[in-house]
Amino acid sequence: MKVQVYTAAWCRDCRAAKQFMDSHGVPYTEINIDADPAASDEVIRRTGKRAIPQLVIDGEWFQPYRPGCGLLYDELFDRLRIPRR
């Protein structure tokens, strides 16, 4: 499985998503939208907004949080094929 995560250093939900993946041993490539303007443009092009974090799992875009609610843990477990303990 190939996972990319579009992030920024100031983004609390981005840190939480990376911590979740790290704690479950999910390898990913981080793409910082502040350091790479083309990455920011790609997020806007794909989602219609500058909303991060965004995960791209085997080419499929997924927003792993809901504003005001935080990370979507159940969906993260399912989409990343992480067994629940």
C-alpha cells in the first residue's frame, strides 16, 4: 500500500494523523504544502479547498478528519487496513 499525507507543520490534525500512522507502523510519504506550493495547488485541485491533512492511499484521496470532530479513527483503521486490537 502506498500512502502519502499532505500536511503542514502548524496543522494539529496533520500531527494527529501522522502520530496515528506511526503508532500503527503505517509507512507514508509526507508532503508539506507550505514547503511545496505545487503540493498546495494539488490539494486545492483535488479537493476544491486547502484542507489538510489529506491522505492519498493507493491513488485514492481521503480526508481523514471532519472539522470540529477531529480524526475519523474508524475510517483510518478501515482504509489503512489496520487490524483492531
